[in-house]
Amino acid sequence: QVQLAESGGGLVQAGGSLRLSCAVSLSTFFSAQSLGWYRRAPGNEREFDARISATGTTDYEDAVKGRFTISRDHAKRTLYPHMHGPKPEGTAVYYCNGWPPAEGNWGQGTQVTGSP
């Protein structure tokens, strides 16, 4: 079973940027499929933000276009979502998974909190 470990969260100042990461335990899982990045705000279900294919093609949800970039490092088996531009609104927990996501693969996520 694949293990997904999100990290890099914390406080982010207004106008700042934050690079998050998702480490994947299995190379086959990482390299053979598209990977997705998801967000869950308090009281809400997880929402799709972005995805990246095995060859590097990206697709972003309209709400985050222009202020979100996602990349992947095959040697490190790590996904790198990069938040930039406007600060995050409130607090949210971010997750990685395959695309489409599988319920059994969700990790603990990493929390990001915006501050003035």
C-alpha cells in the first residue's frame, strides 16, 4: 500500500509564497499516473486544486489559476505544489493523492494558515 506524506505547511504572510511537498513511498505509484493536489477547508469536503501527469502536463482548477504551480521530481518521488501571490484565506489542510483519488490513500495532510 502506498504511503503519502504531505509537509511544508505552516503560517504564510500576506503576499508571500509557500512550497509544499508530498513524498510518495512507491516509485511505480508516483511515475505511472497523474497525481492530484486537494484542499479541505474547515467543515468542507476535499476539493480538487491541480493535477500533473506522468509526463509533466498540468491542469489547474479555475479558482487557483495564476497563483498556484505544481511540479514533480521523479528522482525524489516528491510532488511540489507551490502557492504564490495572494495569501491563503483562513486555514485549510492540503493533501496529495492519485488522479482520480483513491479513498484508501489519503494521508494526514499539511495545514496552511494565512496571516496578515
